[in-house]
Amino acid sequence: MKKVRPKTSRRRAKLTAGAAVNGQMAPPTLCPLCHRPMIPGPSLDQHHPVPKSRGGCETVMMHKICHRAIHAMLSERELAEEFADFARLRAHPTLAQFIAWVKKRPPEYFDRTRWSKERRFK
Ligand SMILES: [Zn+2]
Ligand SMILES: [Zn+2]
């Protein structure tokens, strides 16, 4: 049976639903990738350590910029099979470069540029 994807903005709906989940007061948390503090607001995003397409339903809060970097550099398959934990992600050579770069940015920093494997972090 073939699944038909409606062309409506499902992504937007998902993001809104996700934002309402974290209503409880939590102590300042550190991003699992870069270990900088996470400031509630638009600089944060939710990541599925096991992609939804593989049955994962757990989410982890992290910086939007760190989240983008992970998905720009690794495929869902690589994430599911080799990089499901953050210790491994931090050991990835390109992500290690990214972490060193992002540590010099303010905790709420994010930009809209497209990430790519070729990007150099200075
Ligand atoms: Zn981060
Ligand atoms: Zn993700």
C-alpha cells in the first residue's frame, strides 16, 4: 500500500506540537552535543536520537544550530546505526570541528545558512 503525503505544512504543525510538550520547570540544561547551556526559545530544537522513520519516539532538546549540523553531516541511517549516542557524535571529526567553532558563539546563536559537509568552521 502506498502512503500519500499531503502537501500541506505538516512540518510546521509538528514543530508547534513539540513546543507545547516542555511545559515543566527544569534546571538549566546543557546541550548534549556542544555542552553549552540551552536558553528556552527559538534557538532550541528537538532531535530524535532514533529517527521517527525507524520507530523512534523519544526526543532530546538541543540547540537548533547543533541539530542542523548533525543532520547536515550524517544521514538518518548513519545516525541510527552508528551515531545514536552523543559521545560518538562528539567524536566525529567534522562535528568536533563544529563544536569547537560553536563554543565561541553565544548560547542563543543560530543562523539560517544551509549546513553542508563542506562547510569550514573558523
Ligand atoms: Zn549545542
Ligand atoms: Zn534530529
